Amino acid sequence: MTNSLSAIKMLFDYNSWANAGMLTACESLTIEQWDRDLGHSWGNIHSLLTHMFAAETVWLARWQGTSPNALRRPADFPTYRELRLAWERLDAEVNLFIDSCDEKALKQDVTYTNTKGESRTFPLGHLILHLANHSTHHRCELAAMLATLGVPHPEDDLLWYLRELKEGK
């Protein structure tokens, strides 16, 4: 990584890899496990994953110049499979957007309106980094929720991803 653009691209490749691994771990959940309140910030795995997906959806729209006024909700994705398919499409869109960026774009200010109606402005690169950090935060919660349920989940630390890259897996 010789510049911030290459770091951001690597970070989002990692983000896609880590999200996919955690989504795969959720594939075997029963409906009861999917919706069981586990006492974390979003209550259950269904709500947490929907929030993560919704955040990626909103941030991509903001980077592209629109400001959605609401987040997607769990009722929009009643099943794991519906959410997973939507997320796979979104992941491809996010990565295409990031691949289209250059160093100049990362420094450009993006002004958006949040879901509370407040206007904010930050450089695009900072907003992209925020989304990667947001995903990491919630994957940690997801790992704790899966552990509570006794569901195995993958290691999703950045070094695991980098090791796989290095070993050509």
C-alpha cells in the first residue's frame, strides 16, 4: 500500500471477505436463533445484519450524491436468504464505486443529510473509512451473538485476511 487509495481498496476487499464469512456462519441459524433477542445493540442477529446492510446502502447513496431519509428495516428482509442476496448485490456496487475512485475523489467533500435531517460534510475518503470501521464494530457484536448461541464463526481479523492473500487461498 503506497497510498490511501490502495489502502481503502484493500480495506474494502477485506470488509467484503469478513462480511461474507460472517454471513456464511449465519446460514445455519434457525428462525428462532435469527430473531432471538440477545441483548446487544440491535437485539437480534436479523436486526443487526439488516442494520449493517442498511448502513452500507445509505453510505453508498450518499457517496453518489443522494441522501436517503430512512434505513432499511428487518421487515424488508424477512429471511436470511433475501438479505444475503441483496447484500451480495450491494457489495458488488460498493466495490465498483470504490474501484472508480482516484486520490482526488477521496479528498473531495461530500455533503449529505443524515436520517435526522442534519447536513454534514466530510471528505469522501473519511466517509469510506467510517463505513469500514462501522462494519468491523458490528461484526464484533455479531461474533459475540453467534458465540452466545454456540454457532461457530470464522476469524475475521484483518491479519487472517492478509494471511489468506499471502498464501493464495
